[in-house]
Amino acid sequence: MDPLLGFTGGKDTLQQVKLRFPTLDSAIQYAERQGLRYRVWPAESEANPATRVDAAA
């Protein structure tokens, strides 16, 4: 943890950056436009109906 800035840096930015999309389709379209591989998981609970998409370069 950097005491001045309050965060820890790293080489793997995919572990540091979280993107949010309004729909599953928009997330998939973004990943495909960027040439990213992605996986889709079903929603974890009824309270959270969103579907999780993880992308990796």
C-alpha cells in the first residue's frame, strides 16, 4: 500500500480495473471490439440479477 496515494500498484491491470455495462449485450460487444476473450456466468442471486462477464487480454 502506497501511504501517499493510498493504493497498491501492480502489473496486471485487468485485476485492478472493473468496468460496468448497462446490459450483457453491451459488455459482450465491448469485449469483442477490444479483442478480449470473455466468459459469462449466471447471476449469483435473485437480489443481483446482473450477469457477470470477466474479460482477459
